[in-house]
Amino acid sequence: MSYDETDFQIFTLFTDPDNWSKEKLMELLCRDMPNEEHVNAYCHISSSALVIKPEDVRSTLGDLESLPREILHKTLEELSFASIEIFSRTCRAARLLVDKVMAYRELIRFIPKILTIFSDTRLMQYHSVADVRQELHFRYCRSCGDVGTYLFLPTCERVCLTCLNFNQAYWCLPQSQVSQAFALPDNVVETLPVQIISQSSYRSTEEWPELDTTQYQLVAVKSALQVAINWHGSQAKVQEEGNLISPDKFADSSATECEEGALFRYLREAKLGPLAHNPSLDPPPTRTLVHHEFHGLASIWIPFMPHRGTIPEKLYFCGGCQNIVKRFDPNISDRVLGQMDIDPGMPFQEIRRRLLGKAWKARTWDEMVEHIRSECSGGRGMMFEEKMAAFGAVAG
Ligand SMILES: [Zn+2]
Ligand SMILES: [Zn+2]
């Protein structure tokens, strides 16, 4: 047997998930597992706004007492979070009634920060308990159909991490820029849901001591575009009108204006409906669109609750893929890319986008194992290194 064949056999042996305990493999390769801390990391917010003291007011529901409980519960589910909170503050009986609404209890249990988040972001009046509950029980990204693990707050839709980053419909824009970006009069812009957010509300101040504490008033691109289409009659008309007032890349504008103009053009091209596939499979935009501050925000992690289940589904991100992205160098081997079904002939930016798509894909444990077996060169590399290190430690 040649040396190469022996090497190959050792590699195969070390990187076969069957030769690993589930715990060990999980510890090595499962990253950024969405969990309760994830919510905290994204939303370091105070919960002072929602303390309810109903003792000192009347404690019957008055005329509402005559209605069947199921109808009352159904009605409360359809109210916005703002209305439900106002109602629950009217009296002790109302508070108790709200606490008994199953859908409400379920949300508080599985997304404990939902009230505080909607309150602090000023989105309470836009969504109902029924809206959020529907997303809690829906597994897939509303944008691309992959498994989704985030709730996009302004529109209350479940989306995946890739769509939050790569589908510009799920980006946000400061309210002050919406009128220029979508050719809308100020009084129309004022009707759009605005989310208040600062960097410290989604990043931990321990990890990022130099945080920008500015409070931004953000509008979702998707909401703004929808209103602009209604206002102008069609998306083509929105683009036409927008191009007239956005800084022109060919005119004598400053670099910042050109960049902003390119960004606004790109936002006006957003798709409101579902995409044909996960956007990591699209080539990146060719325009001079290098960075946009407000993408991936306006969202919190949300678990998926199967309809008849009692515990949320466990999902993982692949640390092997994340490792490849982190260590990514443009000379990554064709073999590694080939195994991951990525054409090595593609431009560097496009390869990186596809790798990110794999790193941000949420998988069940069985899907993780299958992914490691069938395509994850990054994961197998880590498994091999780990076993070799253990082997070296024993031999040494
Ligand atoms: Zn998606
Ligand atoms: Zn992987």
C-alpha cells in the first residue's frame, strides 16, 4: 500500500462522523447555536417599561364578561401588542384574562423578550400575538424557503440569516433617507413603521466597548418599497422617479453621494415576493456597493415550535464552514471548493458569498451529519486536526 493511500485511509477514518461521539462532534463543529443568550446578545434592553400594577383598579371585565372566553381569547390574539398591553392595564381581571390566552403564554415562554423588544423598538402597535405566533410555528424563511431562524421585526416575518444579509428587502434605512431613496413625500414616509435602535441594542458592550450610542430611526426597505409602489403605481415607476432625484453616478457628485446613489438604486430593485432561491447563490451586486450599516439588524433569533411539539426544534450552524470563511484566502484549493459544489472558476467575491451561505444555513443534527459527510471540507479538516492532535498527544 502506498503512503498516499494510507494517508487517505487515515483521513477517511478520522473524518467519519460514525467514529465520533455526538457530544464531541457537536462541541467541535456546532457554532453560534441559536439560543436564549443569542436573543440577549442582540437585544440588551431594559424591561422597565412593562411592569403592570393592576391591583388598585376595578377587577371585573364589565360587559365583556358576557362573551364566551374563546371569543375573548381569539379577539385578544388579533389585537396589536400595544392594544393588548393597554387592555391588560385596565384592571386585574383584564390582566388575568390576557395571561390565560394560550397563544400569548406561548410567546412569552418561547420568546421571553418579545414584549420588551417590541416596546423598545416602538413596533408594538404594528403586530399582533397571532402574527408572531404564526411565525413561531412556521419553519421556513419567508424570503427563500430555507430554514429560517430570525424574526425580522418591522414586517414580523421569519427569515434566514442569509436573507437578512443578502436580500436587500430585509435591510433598513434611516427614516431621513427614505424620501430620497424611494421618491416619497415626507408625509407618506411618516406613515411607515419606524424602529428605534442603537448599536448597543444589538451588540454586547462587553465585546464592543467603543459602541456608537446614536439612536437610529430605521425603516425597513420592504415596507418603504411597498408603500412607494402603491404611491407611484409600479416598481418601474419608483425606479424611474428615484433615479431622477438620487445622486447620479455620472454627475459631478462626491464619492459619498455616488455610493449613496448606488445603494438607493440597489434598494429600489429589491424583490417584495419570495426569491427563487437562497440569495447566497446569486452573484453579488456589481455596483460600487461596498458596505451598508443597517443590514442584518432589526431582527431577533426565534425558535421554531412544531405544531404538536412541546419543545423547540434544535438547529445548528456549521463551525466547519464558518472556519473556512474565517480563514478564507483567495487561493483556496479547487478540490476543497469542488467538494462543496462551488465552481472554483467563479470570482473571489462570489465564492465567498456561497461559503457564507453554507456557514449561515441552519441545520438539524441529522442534516449536520449529512453535510459533514457529503460536502463540508472545513468540518472534516477540523475533525482531522483534532484527531491528529489527540494522536500526537498520546504518541508524544
Ligand atoms: Zn432566506
Ligand atoms: Zn460545514
